[in-house]
Amino acid sequence: MLDALYIGIGLLAMIAGGDLLVRGAVAVARVLRVPPMVIGLTLVGFGTSSPELVTSLQAALSGAPGIAVGNVLGSNIGNVLLILGIAALVGAIAVDRRALMRDGTMLLVATGLGIIALAQAEVGRIAGGVFVAVLSAYLAGTLIAERRRATKAGQVYMAEADLLPARPARILPSALTALAGLGLTILGARFLVEGAVGLAAAAGVSETLIGLTIVAIGTSAPELVTSIMAVRKGEGDVAFGNIIGSNIFNLLGILGVTALVTPIAVPAQVMGFDVWVMLATTLLLLVFAVTGARISRREGAVLLAGYAAYLGWLILQA
């Protein structure tokens, strides 16, 4: 019971902290006249992924690699099957082909690099450095390309920034808000990891299973909120870009930064099944996006059914 309470407190603290972090950082950036596309591509992207990053770091440093790796893979699987599925049921999601060519290709590269690193049984500092370098190059290349020639793909990132309310702000209060959000996120991650480890021991299941399910779903809440907000505003391409960007950040940023801090042992369970589910869901996402240049409500229902089947399989194997 106490473990479940810790998980609940941790998730609530991380959701609130992540929201404060994004709002504070974006407010500072606006005061400093940072271009909206830069805000959407970096601050919003990293901010909504902050719960996953802090959780994986905390888990790896606490000696719980199953939660660290399971959180990343489970988030990527859940982002596509669960979150995009729900968003598509709210309203069909339009897909910009130019954005898909650039960001979809990067997602495939990130997925391939992730599989190669995970297959080594340990994601070490060298792999982590490569991941962070590739992510940095991708972000820099995107910003340079958009400055030379603005595209519809770039407008997606600007729209992500516009989803947040623009209110007059000063640097100091905004910076303090961002710092408070970061602190709350870190505190929430400690509660979450401690509760997840305890729950796994009490239930007699692996930490990886808890990481793939409860932890991954909980830390993906910001992506769910952002995606539903975008669809309800008629900006389905923002929801699609949010999911692809989040999955790229999860693999290259979160796994990369965590491995740079401390090498991560890869549970055998992950390589035996879950990493291939992640690959399959990524390919399915891109196939749905290419056909008709949108994710329809019917395809959203297929994605949700796939997630239900995935969870069912995990429970049966527990």
C-alpha cells in the first residue's frame, strides 16, 4: 500500500514539476526573445520529456536498470500505441509530409541506434556520448535549415510553443518557476523509483515490467496532455510532431544522458521482446502516417488495440 502511495505521489509531483519547468523555461525564453521555433524544438521537447529523464537517471543511479531502460522503451511504445491512439480517436491527425521525411527518418535512425546499443547488454558511456552527439547534430541541423528556408515542418515546432499561454513575464520569477519545477520533478522521481522498486518486490515481478507499464505510462502524461490539446485546437500535425520528437528525445537524449552519467545494464527480457515491440510500433506509426498523410480514427483504434494486446502479454508473462 505504501509503495502504491509513493508511486502516486511521485507521478503527481513529476507531472506538476514538469509543467512548471516548461512554463518557466518558455517564459524566460520569450523574455529573451528566443524564436518560437527554437522554443518548440528544444524547451518544449526537453521539458515534456523531463519526467522520463529524471526517472531514468534516478533509477540507474539507484541500481534499478530495469526501470531505467523499461521507462524509455515503455514510453516510446506507449506514446505511439496509447497516446497517439487516444489523440486520433479525439480527431483524425493530419501529417505534414516534409516533417515526416525529416523527423520520421531521424526517428528510424534513433531506433536503430537504440537497438544496436541495447543489444550489447550494457549501454555504456561511449554509446551515450554518441547518442547525445547525434541528437545535438539533429537539433542544430534543423535550426540551421529552418533559418535558411522556413518550412511547414518548422511551423510545427512553433505551434508547439504557441500551445503554452503567452503572458507578460519577468526573468527572475520565471527562472524561479523553472527551478521549482525541476526540484519537484527530481523529488517526484525519487518517490516514483522507490515505490516502483518496492512494488516489484512485493508483487514478485521484475522491475523491468513496472518500468514498462506504470512508470512509462505515468511519465508520458505530459505528451498525452499536449497531444490532446493540439488535436482539440485542430493542430493534429503538432500532436504527431510531439510524439515523434518525444520518442527521438527518449532514445537519444534520455538513454544517452543516463548512460553518460552511469552505464546501464540491459535486462535480457528487454532484448527478447520489448525492443522489437518498440521497433514494430515505430514502423506501424510511419506506415499509418504515409498512407493518406494522416492518422485516422480507425487507425487510432488499431493502435489502442495493439497497446491492450501488449499489456495483456506482459501480464501473462509476469
